[in-house]
Amino acid sequence: MPSGSDPSLAEVEAARALIADRVHRTPLVSSQTLADLAGAPILLKAENLQKTGSFKARGATNAVRRLGGDARAAGIVTISAGNHAQAVAYAAAAERVRCVVVMHAAASAGKVAATRAFGAEVVLHGTPHEAFARFEALQRERGLVPVHPFDDPDVIAGQGTVGLEIAEDAPDAGLVVVPVGGGGLISGIALALRGRGMPARIVGVEPEGSAAMRRALDAGRPVALDAITSIADGLGAPAVSERTLRLVRHLVDDVVLVTDAEIVDAMRLLLERTKLLAEPAGAAGLAAALSGRLGRFTGPIVVVLSGGNVDLGRLCAWL
């Protein structure tokens, strides 16, 4: 689809058909303990059990499988703190496409190793802002085709397949809670849910130390963050895009903030009560669902556990 267009419901549905043999249809997991704490039935969309450990495999696979012959011959480049990096490397390996991944210098060692294990060339470079600049430079220097982590209609359409599954498996949901980094996941989910006519309230969640979407909504334009200080590295986009800001403004009801302490508490609860391991980014939605900040709604809560790629050394320190 044209790079300047937003994906449609039809394109989300086409993405599902295209990626069906490469990704999992993930389960909705219930927990009475979490429901009691949240004050409503709660269903966890377990994308931490997805291929490569996060929802990112959906959008990356859709984008890579849709590449034309010239793009496949040229090779691709992407930028990521880790989950999109692994997902694009996985998709590129399956399609036998050369893949270069730029990651900031402080990226999780485990996520760097996993990305290299799929056969990608990893370029470690500077801060998140500097890594984005290097990503853009490599496109020019090597003639590589970009696969942006969130500002790409094919990536957003792939992420929207999460929303199709929620619409089919939890049609009576009153609230859908989605972690937000650059906004690709919540944009795709909202496109699918609104396209299917679901009236559920849709709320995004960001850490206080990495609130690029909330800042953009308040300012009316994308705002570059001066610093990213949250433990939720998977939500560490230095800015959102015009596209994801536009989609969130039109389709999403609210974006709320949680603290790192609330995220850690949610990770602990998930392990203790559901035996599900979520990374900090993946647990942010549950943190919000337990915080009382999500507004009024009627019906079950669906919380997207966006990923489970947590460094075990850091996990021990946090918990």
C-alpha cells in the first residue's frame, strides 16, 4: 500500500491471511484474582507467547512478506530496542532477505543476541535518538529498504490482527487496554475493533518515563522526548509519528500513564497468579487496569500482554 496511506480493515484482514502460517493465534487467559483486584472480569491477550516473544512478529512478517522483488534484492533495515528487531530478523530469515538492525547502545544484551541468532546484522549505536538517525543514514548509504517499527502501514496492518482476534474471542469486551510505544500496536488494534463495530473503550498505556504519545496528544503534534527513563524498554520510542498520532486521536479513547513501580507490581502478579512472564512493556497494560485510571466502562477488560522478552538478570533485581 502507499507509504502515505493509513491501513484499512480490509488490509488488516489481508494481513491475517498472509501471516497465518508464520505466527500464533494467541489465547485469552482469565484470572479470578486479577478480576477481583480490577473490579471486573479480566482477560489477558497473551502476546508474550507469540513467535519471537512479542506481538511484533505480526507486523514484521506482514511487512517483509509484502516486499517486492527489488526490495528483497536490496535488503532491509530497521530500528528497535529489541522486540521489533527480533521480529524483523525472524521474518527476514524466513523469506531469505538480508536484514540490518540498528539498536541503541544500551539495548538489552539478550535481545541483541536473539536478533543476531536469526541471522541479522546488528548495528549498536548511541542513544535512542542517535540510533534513529543511524537507521535513516543506513538507508541512504547502503540502499536498504526501511521497515519502520511503527510508522509503516504494513506493520500497523499486521499488528491489527491482534484486534481481529480480540473482536472474535471477546466481542462483549467493555475495555481494551494496550501498551503504547510508537503507537503501531494500538493503531492497528483500534482499526480492527472500530472496523468490526466494537463499542469497547480503547485505552493506551505508557510509562511516566517514556510518554511520547501522551506528550504528542497534549501538544497536538509529535514531540521528541528529551530522555527515556522507564524500565519498559519496549515502550521507549523517542517520538511517535504523524500517522500513529492521527490514528490514536481518531480511534482511541484515552492514553494514561503508569509508574515503573506499578509495572513491576503487575509483573509480579502475573507470575504469581497466572504463571505468565511479561517484560515491563508487556505488563504495563495490567498495571493500568489495576490503577483505577481507565475511566468508566461496562463489560470485561481485555489487557494486551504485548511481550515476554525480559532479561532474567534484571527480572531478579526488579522482583
